[in-house]
Amino acid sequence: MAGVLRVMGECLLAERGRWPLWLPVFLGLGIGLYFALPSEPPAWWGGVAVLLAAAGLLLVRGRSLAPLLAASCLLAIALGFAATQWRSLRLAAPVIERHSGALMLEGVVVEVEALPDGGSRLTLGQLVHDRDDVLVPARARIKAKAGLSLATVGDRIRVRAMLMPPPQPAMPGAFDFARFAWFRQLGAIGTALGPVEVIAAGAATGWRADLATNVNEIRHAITARILAVLPGDRGAVTAALTTGDQMPISAPMMQAYRDSGLAHILSISGLHITMAAGLVFVGLRTLLALFPPVALRYPIKKWAAALAIVFAGFYTLLAGSPVPAQRSFFMTGLVLLAVLLDRRALSMRLVAWAAVAILLWQPDELIGPSFQMSFAAVAAMIAVYESLTPRQTAWRAAHPGWLPAIGLYVFGTVVTTLIAGFATAVYGIHHFNRFAVWSVAANMIAVPLTGFWVMPWALVMFVLLPFGLESLALVPLGWGVEGVNWVATWVASWPSSAVTLPILPLWAMVVFTLGGCWLCLWRGRWRWWGLLPMAVAVASMAFARPPDLLVDGRGDGLALRTGEGRLLLNGKGGRILKDTWSRRAGPEAPERWPKKSSSRDGRLRCDETGCLWRVDGKVVALVKDEDNPEKACAGADIVVSSVPLRGTCREARVIVDRFDLWRRGPHSLWLGPNGASVETVAGWQGDRPWAWHPHPRKKAKAPPPVAPREPDEKKDEEAED
């Protein structure tokens, strides 16, 4: 053991230049620690943790290296924890408790998103409404059907709508929209029940509001002009590539991009920002070089770099500043800044500092797929090319000519796609439970087409927009987009283009991430030790066991495991619930839930009082008869009821009734020899501000009692009348 520690110490000292690269890793550990807590910590925890860690660092300064490194790591963890807690406290805003019913809502439009069906989704701020029994959220998001809204960003509107709280996860471990909404101050979602009335155009004030309004107006104006020239999915995908608006894309086309592994092309990220900045830099520098008096007297390279930074920033704002675009803009900006300052940029350090900036500014982004997949892909590619680039340069010098250059480009495309695909695959499996099998083939065709045809014409479109001549660029741009759409549809039609994989546990994803950081951030031979935890994490999927029984928060939606291992759903609970359960616990069985008959395997039999599911010697009663629940659950080992049992069915080992579902949200059950193990959404979330908190329905106020009146009082009243 002592020998292993000595070797590790020597390796650590040999790579002291790479130590700063671990700062975002330990910041991320602190952020993850905050989200992993079972209950919300006191407000002073973060600040005290930072002070204690800083004091510890001061105490060990000047001593041996090991305590100094340990104290530095603890300080980074404390900073990550404190930044996340501070952001959560700063963004705390009211969240409505229950369905509001119809109300008259007023607010300022913060965002407008076009929907594929012709409707729109409005995000509103500065809200007021006419109901005293409903909280007023800071922001709300409502959907309006086609033709019901002509509002633009910055308008104050009035609409009759129905609101509801942000939905909770469909099952433990699924996407937590309530947590997502908390960090965006989104306290309600809903539907417009009538037309949207604009009562004050341009009501938003303040420089931030003005900036957001102007950027959003530009984005929507560009999207509208694109769709006017390029209808259908050709225009919708063009809008996604140029303005980041993916909402107009039809569902089949979006699914084709996901199944083919090309969904990353639709999200404005490193590919788009880098291409755009590179095209501006190279294009302007080439143009200025055509004029020798200018090129010889002035620093045209720096001029091109400065304009490329400005355009990259504008492009990032136009896209809505998603995390991949922020990361890419930060890195691209530093590279171009190095050109301005005549300095050399270090790529992996750029990734690290970009991660630090985002984690301190928006620490909640760490737990989202965008941050994880974006940084995993970039870090992996840089780590590989740090070793591969010198060899490629030497080979290219030894093999001049255009044919070796083409071969080297194809090799680079294949290697880049493989690296990015492997680095992001585990995160895609964890969040989406899907893997695009043929993504390498699709990217080999679509990425060069995007880089050499689509993006240059997109840049020309931006130049022509102020003159109203964008159609000259949009037509050839549409040809390229149509080609990318064809590739996505074609590859998605291949056999097993996208497969659903078992759930990757959270601990496995953390282990995989730490192993990947070890592999990518170090340079010595000991970096290969990181492959072991990565392999263990991937292997954990083979031991993952999906739940045998799923119940939604009302007891209406049900799903159970058939004898073939598929998931039989009763078809209730909505599309999102069905999709989530099918992905995370599927695959879905082709048969329908029996109403007054038996399932194909004979295990499930239903009638008007409920269902009985017999599996592995156990009887599971699914009760829906409120009048006589004792009869429905007689002899059952496990009872799941959509109605209150009120003390009945006591002989069962496990009982989940309407009150349990109301208190704890959707349930997942695993059948075992001693009954069933149960996991709930409320238990998985913990006691957090965004967690499942049941609220009893408010009873209607009874009219005040009327005191009996004497006969003379009645006569007086009659006289007054």
C-alpha cells in the first residue's frame, strides 16, 4: 500500500501543471452534494462551509503538499455547494399549489415559442390574476392554440387561462421538471382558454428587459422570414440551426434526428459557434488580404478576431444562450482573445475555465444533459487530439498531396465522431435510455455537409438579412438542410437505429464521470486507471432491474411487467407518462390492458372492481371500487388502490392507497420474496423546495349561521321593505 501511495505521489508531482484542470471537477462535487441531500440545508451552511474551508487552507499553507491539496479540494467543494445554495435561495419564487381552474391572467410576455401545430407557448412574467385563493407565481408558461395569440415579446397581455403546478417526475429517477422550473422561477404552467389580448405593446422596461426583448424580437423575426421562404421541416430545421428555435420542427422529423444520432446538430452548440466564428475570422481576413495597402499596414488578423468575437456573442444571444453555446462562446472567445494579445491558448485549460465560469454562474446546469454531454465530448476530443495531433502532423508532412489530405480528413471525422459518441453515450443512456446505433455513419455525412455548405450559407443569410435579400441565401441553404434531413430520415429507417437500454443508476454515472476525468485530465500512463471505474459503471446496466409495477400520483395510470418481460400499460395518465415509463421501464407490450378479461400471459385479470395480478406466487390487487374495497383485495399480498382504503385490506403485506399516492406521488414497486420494495417520487426527491408537497383541497366556506329572529324583527324588516 505504501508503495502504491508513493507511486501516486510521484505521478501527481510530475503533472502539477494539470492540477488546475481539476477545479471544475471539485466544484461539481460540491454542486452534486447539494442536490444529493435528502432535505434542504439551512441557509447558512454554504457560507460557513466556505469560511471553514478557507480557514483550513490558511492553516496548512506552508506545510506539506498533501494537506494543502486536500484543503484546496475541500474549498472548491464548499464553493460549489455555496454557489448552488445561493442560487436556489436567490431564485426562490411562489409555486401554485393545485389546479387553479379558470382565471383571468395578465402578464408581460418574456418568451414566445412556435409549436409544430401552429400554436404558441408563451412565458409570462410580472403576473397578476383575479383569484384570491391562488398564489401569484413569478413566471408562468401557457400554451395557446393556433390563431389565439398574436403577442410578441415585451407585450403585456390578458388571457383567460387555467394554471397548474409544474409537473412532478413520472416515476422516481425520471426527469424532474419541477426542479428545472424552480431554477427558472417558473411557478405554473397552463393553457389559454380563449384568445390572447394585447393590452399594452412593449410594456417591459429596464435595460435587461430591453435587451431580452430586442434579442427575442430579432430571433422571432428571423424565424418568421426563414419560414416564409422555406416552409415545412426544411424551414423549421433551418430556424433551429440559425436561431435555436426547435419548436416548429415536426415530431417525426425530430424523432428521426434523435434516432439517427444527429440531434446535436439541431442544438446550437460548439459545432455552430465555432464554425460561425471561424467563417467570420477566415472570411474577413481573406477579404482584407485582397487589399495589400490594408493588409501590410494594419493588423487585419486582430480585426478579424475582434469581429469574430462580436459575431459569436451575437449568435449565442440569438440562440437563447444554451449551455453548449455558452461553453463554446467562452472557449472561442478566449482563443480569439489570445490572437488579439499575441498569446497562445491552451485548449484543455479553456475547457476547464469555461466549466468553472458556467458552474459558478449557473450551477444547476451541472445535473442537466446539455452540460454533461457538451463538456464530456469536448474534453474527450481534446484529450485524444493532444496525443494524436503530433502524429497526424508528422504523417501529413511525410505524405503531401490532396489525396492524403482527404484521407486524413475522413479519418479525423470518423475518430471525432467515435470519441464524441462514446463520451456522450453514457449520459444519453442515463437521461434518455436510448442509444443511436448508426450515429457514426450519419455524422460522417451530415457534419461535413453542415460545415461546408449549410453554415457558410447561413452566414451569408445573416449578412443579407438587413437588406431584405435573405432569400438569395436561404434557397441554397435549404438545399443543404434538405440533405441533412434526408440523411436523418434515411439512417433512422435502418434496422435497430435506436435501441432502448436499461436504466443507468446515478452512482454509476458519477463513477463513469470521475473515471473519464481521470482519463482525460492527466497525461501520464496512470491516466489509464480511469478505464476501470468507467467499465464498472457501464457494466452496472447489466444488473439494473426495472420496476415490476408503476403507479402514477392518482392511481389512474398503471403499468406492470408481463411474463415476457415487457411493460403492459393501461393507457391512462397522458403521453408524457407513457413515454417516460416505456423508456425507463419498457419496452412496451403490444397488447392492450384488459378491461373485463385476462392478459395474454394469464397473469392479469380485470373486472369492474379492479384487477388481480398473480405473479411468482403472489397476488397483487389493483383496486378501483370505493364501495366494496374489501372484496376487491381479499387474499391479496400487495394492494394498490386508486381509492381510499380507510383501514381495510389489513391482511396485505404492502398497501398503497389513494392517500399514499397523494402524499408521496408516483410509486415504483419491485416484487420480492417478502412482499415488495417501494420507491416514491417524494422519497427520491427529498424535502426540497421543488419537491412533491401535497396540499389538501380547500373546502368551500360555509355560509355564516343565521340567528333566529323574533317576530317583531321580521315585522320591522317587512316595514322597511
